[in-house]
Amino acid sequence: MHNVNQNIDLNTLRFLFERYKDYLFPFVVILASIFLFIRVVLPSFFGMFEALEKQQTELLTLSNMENKLSLLKGIDESTLDSHLKVVSKALPIDKDFEGLLNAISDASGKSVVSIAGFKFTVGKLSGEDEQVGVENPFPTLDIELNINGTPAEANDFIGKLNKTLPLSQINVISINEELSNIKINFYYKRLTRSSPDDSLPLSAVSDSGLSLINKLSSSFSIPASLELTSTLSAVINPNPFE
């Protein structure tokens, strides 16, 4: 009985093969084509778009690097150094104690007043934790001065200090006949950390930026480093970390 069933199955298969053999080869070809399309053609198709996108990115990077090189070649090094000196003196990248004391000493010498004493608040030594408001994006180093001189001499000192770098703002003024108390905020701005990115363009200083630098150069004085011990009688805040 088993042999009979086996013969029937073989006969059936032979019959089906003879009947559909003309369609078997095209069917296999179609399956193979579908397999090759999914495994070979589609990945190559998407890979071509990725290659084109990468090519565009590389071309953009190359163009930016060429523009940067052209821009740097056209910059006068002495002018760049001069601009850097002005902006770094106007807005130091850190708490510049020496710079502000030089400014105070320079302004006091030009206005013929003497510094009776001063105290300053250091704040946090690590600028990363400083909280700066949206309305005032620049942190300050605050100093309180006592100066000997007439009210006219004190006003002259304030005017000279306002035209001396680093940039500052008078916060509180108390003027008497012979002794005046002034609270001053000296501005500084820490640089933000950034990683070089060749894909980003390098822009020259804008016209408004150049105008501001020229104004700082012509209208403000940069005091030289001075020996402050003979000029200033320091009254340091006993708690400099408050």
C-alpha cells in the first residue's frame, strides 16, 4: 500500500512538472530578481543618496576653509593685535584686579585726588557658577572707593574713570566736602567654550563692531601697568569671598 501511494505521489509530481515546466524557470528568475533587488539594488540606491549628501557636506567644508584662508590672508596682523588689545582691555575675560586698580590709579592721577582706601567683593572664584541675568549678561567686579578731594575733584575723577578701560559703571556716589565714597561696577565677560568646526564659516568683524572698536580706541584711555603700592592705601574687605 505504501509503494502504491509513493507511486501516485511521484506520478502527480511528474504530471505537475510536465504541465507547469514552462512556467517554472520564469518563476525562479522572478524570485531571484526580487531577492537581488532587495539585497543589492535598494542598499546601493540609498547609499548613493548618502554619498551625495556626504559629498555636499565635504564641498561645503572645503569652501568654508578656503574662505577662512582668504579672510585670514587679507587681515593685517598689527591691526588685529591692536583690536584684540582694545577689546580685551575694555571687557576682560576674567576678574582683572590689576586692570581695574590701574584704571583707578590712572584716573586719580589725572584728576589730582588721592585714594583714601578701597574694598572689593571677590565673589566666586569660579566664573562657571555665576548667575547672570538676561537683562545684564555681563558679570561685574564690585569695588568701593574712598577718595580725598573736593566735590569738583571727585566729579572730575568720575569723568576720567568713565573714559578709562576696563569699562565700568558708577553705582553709588556719596560726595562730601573732603571725602567721597563711590561704588563702582567693573565689567568683564568670560569666553564660552567651543570646539572648532570646519563646516562653519568665519566672518569678519562687522562694520558696527569696527566702529565700536574705533570709538573705544579714540575715546577711552588704556592705563599702563603701574606700581600701585605707593598710590593706593588698601582697605581690603576682611571676607573677600562674600
